[in-house]
Amino acid sequence: MNITVQNTVPDTARITLVGELHDGSFKAKVMTETAVPYTPYWDNLLEQRIVYIQPDDEQLGSIVAALNERRLSLDELQNYGSSDGGTSSIPV
């Protein structure tokens, strides 16, 4: 199944912050680009990345589920982001 998410554009500057925790699970939050912390956003964080997509709550849940079930990697997800608008069809 694919979900189609809105890519961000420079004037909206919203991103999805995705984090992999030390236990192997993933978390994500949509926020403004200026709200991204310089320090880890979640406790027990292994890695966090910015992805230039704007999923709604249901889409975000599907993306996190796909990451947790290893059907989608963090590298693959990051490839779907764009800061020039448009949409991305992400296989989840």
C-alpha cells in the first residue's frame, strides 16, 4: 500500500522529525522547521532526522508503523522528502 503525503514548501517550513530509539523503535512528530531542537527530542535517542513531508495524523501513524515493522527504513523515508512542494507516494 502507498500513502500520498504533501511535501513541504519553503513558505510553510514544516517538517517531520523522525527518531530511532536505542530499543529499535521509532517516533515521529510534525513541527515547524524552526522548532527542531538542537538536542535530542526524545529520551533514549539513537538518531534523529528531518524529513520534508507533512503527513496528517493517520499518515504519520502508518509511516511510524512501517518503520517499526522494518517495511521502511529511515534512509528510504528521507528520500521521499522535498522542500520544493508537491507530493510523495510512500510505500508503507
